[in-house]
Amino acid sequence: MTAQTITRRWTRRPEGSNWGDYGADDQVGRLNGITPEIRLAAVGEVKEGRAFVLSLPLDYPGGEAEDAPRKGPKLFASCLGGHQMYNFSLTETDVCCDDGVTMWLQYSTQWDSLAHWGRMFDVDDGGEMKPFYYNGFRAGEHMIGPDVEGGPRAKALGIENMAITGVQGRGVLVDLARQFGTGRTLVGYDKLMQAIATQRVEVRPGDFLLLHTGYGDALMAMGRSPDGEVLHKTGAALDGSDGRLLDWIEKSGIVALIADNQAVESFDPALAAAGPNGLLPLHDRCLFKLGIHLGELWWLSDLARHLGSVGRHAFLLTAPPLRLPGAVGSPATPVATV
């Protein structure tokens, strides 16, 4: 990252947060913990030289309603001189195709940036609650909406900050589907520790933690005609209301938390069941307080089956998002090398 003028945007940070620990203007959070030594150790996990792509086709899930907040990608042909450049005769002997896409950045396999989830908080300890994001970046000043010139845009915490770290390190996979089956299971601290112990998964500081729940298999089997009611009852999901689970995530030293389902944590599809830590308490702890990036709707089934067959759990993960300035999320095509 380029040098920035150090500013103090807050005098009081949320309890349990690490705001300021990586510098007053830090924008990548726990990714600061990936050192050259950690990357070299991650390369050492490569034993076979096999690569697994961890992205769904980016037109999945599919089947969204016209008024859905996120929609699938729409390809269109580029134009040159009023002609659409698809099977286009550029010269008498040359034919070319050239296209563009309209895309919702958090529709399919994705990364959440640290600008994705904020909370109301009194950072000045003056009794006034205002909307803030990780490390005290402010709504309206740093996250500017579409009603402001130049918006919508994350002037801080945008996904490009994540991209320029390279997003590469040691990945470890916990196979919750193998442990608990593919029915709906709420996974709190006890169940996660049970799976980690049974599968002999070693989680180290600096790791990317991936959770295979079985949701991805069900989604792919629906062929872009998803049944939301069925999917909401499919696969394991972390129980964000379990404080011991959240504390373990904090103390583990992991830099990102990734799953093959929506949101990583269990949630009310009506978006109505907000508790003391908000609608999505794991998002609150990870994105807002700790700078732990979240990955959602990854394709983990092939990797999980292979790792299970060879008795392994660790690999080299390479997973940069698009280097798109100002975006609050990004599609990704991650690769696990085993």
C-alpha cells in the first residue's frame, strides 16, 4: 500500500475490535498477517501439483426475480463504428468478437470487502451513534452513496486494497458436510471444534479457513433454477450468535473465512431477526471489528472430496479479487493447489 497521512477518525473503538492495531489508516485488516514466511510455508503444502478451481460458474445461482437486489451477469457485444463486434468482419480476412458485461459484484462466488458491512457506533464517546466501518472509516465521507457526485464508491476499504495484497497463502478446509451431513446444521464452537479435531485440521495464524457445507452441490444440481426454501435448509452454517465461536475466530489468527454457502453464517432470509450484535453477528465481528474478509458461494466440493480421499486438509490458496477501485465486493476465481 502507498504511504498515507495518518489520521485519527475515532477516540473510542468497539469492544473486541482491533482498530488501529495495524495503523490508523489500515485498510486490509488481518491480511497484514500474511508475511513472506507464511507464503513460503503455504507453498510447502503443495505435494501433487494439482489445481482445483474454487469458483462457481458466475451465472449461478440463477433464477432471480426482476426486483432482486443482485442479478446475474449480462453479456453484450462491443460496438465499433456502429457495428456490434461479434463475428465481426474487421477486415476482408479477419473476424473478431469483443464483449462487455453488466455484473453485480456479489452475485456468485465472491469476496466481501471491509466496506461491505458497517454498524452504528459512537466513536467519539459523545452519545451520538453514527454509521461506521472497519477502522473508523465513515459513511458519507469515505463510503459515498449514489446521491453524491462521484458515488457510489468506497473511497476507503474498497476491494482494490485486498487485491493488491495478492491474496495468497495457506488454505485449510474443514469438511462440515462430511462431519454432519448435508441437512441444515447450525455450527457453533463445540461442533466446529469437533470437526477440526476429528479431521485433524491444524489451523494456524495467517490461514484462510474454508468450510465445505454441501450447499454448493445442492445449488449446482438445481441448474440455475434454485429453490430458496430448500437451499435455506441445506448444509451447515456457522451460528453467529455463539459468542465462543466468535471469540475462537478472533483468537485463531485466521485472515479470512470462506464457505460454499450464502453469508457463511446462518441468517433469517426475511432479514428481520437482528440481535444485540446486529442482523449478521459474524459479519459484525469479522468485517466491522477485526478486518477478516469473508468469501461466499465458493465451489469447494471437488477440493473437499480430493482432500478427504488423500487424508489432507491444507493447500496453497491463490484468490485475488478484481482490482476494481471503489467496489465493496468482487467476484473471484480462486485456485487451490494441492
